Amino acid sequence: MSAKINGQLEAKLLDSEMIDLGQYWQTIRRYLWRIISLAVFITVLVALIVMSITPQYKATAKLLIESKQAKVLSIEEVYGLDSSRKEYFQTQYEILKSRQVAEKVVEKLKLYENPTFAPGYEASQANFVSKQLSALKSSVIGALPFLPQKEKVVQTEAQRLAARKGYATWKVMQSLQIVPINNTQIVEISFEHEDRQFAAIAANAVGDVYIENYLESKLDMTTKATTWLNESLQGLRTKLTTAEKRLSEFYETEKLVNIDGVVGLAAEELQKLSQQLLEAQAAYNRAETLYNQVNSGATIAELADIPEVLNHPAVQNVKRELIGAQSRVSELSKVYGPKHPKMIAAQAELTSIQESLHAQIRSLVSGVNTEFSTAKLNLAAIKQEVSDNKENFRKLTNLESRHKALQREVDINQQLYSSFFTRLNETSELGGFESANARMLDLAVPPGSPSKPKKGLIIAAAFIVSLGFGVFLAIAMDALNSGIRSVEDVERKLGQRMLGLIPWEAHSKKKNLAIRHFFDGKHHSFSEAVRTLRTSLQLLNIDKPSKTILVTSSVPKEGKSTVSINLAFAMGQLSKVLLIDTDLRRPTLASQFSLPGFQPGVANLISGTHTLEECIVTDEMSGIDLICAGTVPPNPQELLASDSFKALMQDLKGRYEHIIVDSAPTQAVSDAIVVSKVCDSVVYVVKADSTSDKLISNGLSRFLQVGHRVDGVVLNQVDLRKAKKHGEYTGFYDQYGYHSYNYESNTKASSNKQS
């Protein structure tokens, strides 16, 4: 059973997740006239408001902003403007929308004297309702002293004028619209006002004021630049004079005429001395080497082999003579003996030459020592001279650096002074020249039609929006309505089948529907609806007809007793029917059938105080039998759950073809759940568009929990006048006015059945 309940709940959840467009359409159809009425009302209200609004006219002028202006002099450095950048145009647009331009327009046109730009003008033009609300607000605040009161401030004439100008400036900024045209240097200046002529004048005035403002700003910058250049020029002149004085004092102190020439000569002399020092150092190194060789204790023969000695010209000449003498002695020794005079003479010549060679070598050695001493002295002297020249050159270099610094200071001050002097002359010349950065391309003309409000568009939009709002409200109200009003609601919200509906019939709210209303031929729709319910029950249980039918509801006042009585009337026309009232707490059948309060009934039968024949009452008109609740017992649920009640119901099933059981509401007590155990079918009555679907589902679930199915739902007290045009209940009542029988045929059928 729990699986069955879960399956039904799951089916309901799946159904709720699906968007039923048809249901939305039915909802819109149901509330169609209300939606249209709301839309018409709001549209009329908006139309009245729109018609009361003062129309506004928009005049547009076109302004061409020059990106490259005519330059008489190279003065861009003074102004610091770069019109080649894209930010330049954006800056000009913002200037056009600035408060400064608006204030100058107010001053030029004297808008502070114009009543349309005065504070409170809008309030004076407002509609009657706004005026009344303002007056009411003022009176309420004045009548309640504990509310914050505004103190009256007395203003001077200048303050009032400043306030009017400020308000007029704000109004101009609100009415002004600046729109640049893409990929051009043209900007549109639009102005809105209720006077078309004034709108054109104001738009043109904004352009003129912008151009004049630029020229004034340019002149002002020129004046400021001239003043600043004059002040700066005085300081530069003082700096230049001071620098020149320092340079002159430098020349006087150092006794210089041309420092560059002196430094050049010193550098050249130092370079020559450096070269001489290198040569002297090389000569000294050679002399030192030779000196070390000849003074190392070597013999004459060893000294003669020294390259410096050997290569000496004098030594080479003596050696050539020595070789010749040795050759002659050798030749003579072959011819003559040692004692021969020629031999002696040749030998003496050889000896003389050898002595001359030795003397020459000794002379060379002595010269080497002398040359070494001379080279050493020469090197020391040159080094000293180089050192002295370096010191002198360093002094000259320092002097040159000081000279350059002083000269550079003079040059820089001279250059700055010349540049500022040139700019001052240019600025002074430019002061009387006016070159605008923009010009009016097209002047504004008075517009032919107002720009706003677009009355037709606003009214049409109001109708469409209000129509959509009405649809939204209808769908929202339908979604928030938890009642059951249609077949779809029964199937979608409750997960039950629709057995039938009972239409609402006009009657006094303080009284129940007339007990014989079913047999009144004037109310055929009601009768046909009850017969449709009867047919549904018969077709539902065609294989195994239900003899005992329990009729219940969720809460009282849903019409379950009325449904029970009229269902019994309808079934009584075809078979033998018994109507039982098992609501032992608040019985209604006895009073509706005008039976006395002491009439015995179900409670008496269960208690055994009366017999069945004493409790059964036959209705003469309908031919049905009924058993009232009887004496109200203190323990009604125990009586209904007793075996005696089960035996009673079993006995009654043998006597009647159908038994209609009217029971108590399920949410009030559990009597209906107890009685359902001895019944074959359960019919659940729901008052249309009244009882909450959650409350109904709770009541239905109680039957499922005890394992008893509910055959279906009867929707009671349905307003067919509203539902007929939507076709929600087609097939559940006589929609087309067909009558299959009348009261006489019903009476005849009832007589035949009784017989």
C-alpha cells in the first residue's frame, strides 16, 4: 500500500513539474474580462496623465570642432594643448556639458529671470492631484507639532539671486544633450524646452558660449603665460649676470687670456717629454746591460767577444789590421826563421797591433762606464722634468674644468634667457589674436513637433504592459489559489478521477438547499449533474457493482449530505435504495427530511434499543428509505467500529440494492475511516474553489493508509456561469440542454420500481 501511495505522489510531482500551457490559456480565458478591464483602466489613467504633461520640444545645432587650429606663432609650449590626440575631443564634449558653460548660458540669456527656469515651476504645472497631495502634506505637518518642522530662513536678495541662478544652471544641464557623431569632428547640441523658439535659441547659445569660453580661456592662459614669463625672465636675467661675473672673476684671478691654448701647449710639451723619457729609459737600459757585462771581471779576450765591443768600428778596424799582420807573420814564418829581420819586424808589427787592440778595448770599457753614468743622469733629469710638467698640466686641467663649469653656466643661462625672451615676445604678440577651435556648422531651428512625451507610444506601451501585468496577476492568482476548480485540478493536484460535479444553485446562504430540489423541473442542470454522478459510479464498478457507497468530505459545509441525499434520489429512480446517516456527532438527515429529533436510527440499532422496522423511514416522493443517526451517543466511533454495526450493514446489504452512507468529514474525526471498512466504494466531495488541495490530499491519504481506495471526487457547488464558457466541465452536466426525461417519467419509473 505504501508503494502505491509513493507511486501516486511521484506521479503528482512529475505532473507538477511539467508546464501546462493549456492550463495557462484556460486561466487567461477565465480572467479575460478582468485583465482587459485592468488594462483599459490603467491605459486611461496613463492617458490622462500623459495628456496633462506639457510637451517638450528639442532643437539641435551642429558644432564643428577643429582638430588643427591656425598657429601664428610657435606658442604650443605655453598652452600645453595637443589636439591630435583622441582625448582632446572627449575633453571638448565634457566641456560642452560642464557647469561653467551652463552658468554662462544662464548669464547670457538671463534665464534666472525666465519663469520656466524658476524653482517651483514644475509644481505649478503639476496636475490637480499632486497639488492636493502637497497641500495635504503641508497641512498634516503643520497640524502635528511633534513632527520635524522646517524653519523659515530669511534670505538676502543676493542669496535669492544666487539660488535662482543655481537652479537655472541645473535646469540647463538637465535639458542639454551633447551627442558626438561617430567618425566625425561634429557634435550635436540639443536643448529641450516647452517653448520651441526658446529651445533653438538655447541650443545656439550653448555653441556660442562654448566658442567664447574657449577664446576667453585662451586669452586668460596667454595673460597668465605672459605674467609668468615676465617673472621668470627677471630671475633668469639675474642668474645670467651672476654667472658672467663669476667667469670674469675667474679670468682675473688666474691671470688667463686663453685657457684652451695654454692647456694645449702644456699637453703637447708633456707628450714630447714622455717620448724623450721612453727613449732615455731605453738608452739607460742598454748602458746598464753593457756596464754590467764589462764590469763582471772578464779578461780582455772575453771582453773582445762582447757584441757591443766586437761591433765597435774602431775595434773592427784594429781587428782587420790584426788579421793582416797575422797573415803576414804566417806567410813569413814559412820562408824565414824566427831570427830573420823580416820575421822580427813582422812579429813586432803583430805585437803592436795586439797592444793597440787591447788599448782600444780598455778605452771602450772606460767609455761604457762613462756612457752608463751619463744615461743614468739623463734619465733622472728627464723624469724630474716630466713630473714637473704633469703637476703643471694637472693645475691647468683644474683651471680648465672650473672655466668650463663657469662658461657652461653662462651659456645655459644665456640660452634660457633668450628662449624665455622669445616666448615672451611671441605671447605678447599673440595676446591680441583670437583663433577659435570650433565653429557653428548648422544653427538650430525651432522644431515642428514635440520630442516628448510620445503620447501614442506611451499609451500603447501602457496598454501592452498593463495587459501583460494583468495576465501575470491572473496566472499568479491562479497559482496561489489552492482550491480545486476544474477537472485538471482534480487529476493534477489530487491524483484522482472526476466522478461528476454538482452545480451551484441559488438559495439563501443561511439555509440548506431545498430537499426536493432534485425533482424541480426548472433546475434540470442540477438534476442532470446528479444523474451523471450516478452513471459514473455505475460504469466505474460495472463488473462488480458497489452496493455500499460512502460519501464524505474533508471539512464540514462542503455539501456531502446534499450529495448523499440527491445521489440516493437519483439511484432510487432505478433501484431500491437506503440512505444512512453515520455522522453520529452532527447528524443532518433527520432535520433535512423534517423528522422529529427523537426519531431512532443507527445509534439505536447498534445499541439494540430499537428494531430495524422502527428506524427505517420511507420518503413518499422519492421512494427511498432512510435511517437517521438516531440518539447522539457519547462514544460514536466505538459504536461504528463495533461488530454490531458490521452485522447491521451486512443485514442491510441483503435488503437493498444500493446503500448510500453519509459520514462525518475526514479532517474533523476518523469516523469516516472506520465506516469505510464496511463500504464498497468511497466518494469524496470537494467544494469547488474553496477547500485547500493539501487538506483534501491529506484526507484522501487517510483512506489509502487503511487500504481502501477512493472511487473518485465529486466537485460540489460549481459556478457553471463562469465555467461554461471555458468548457472545463464538458461532459459532466447538460451543456446543450438535452432532457432525457421529465418529472412525470421519473415518478412513473419510481412507481414501477416500487411495485
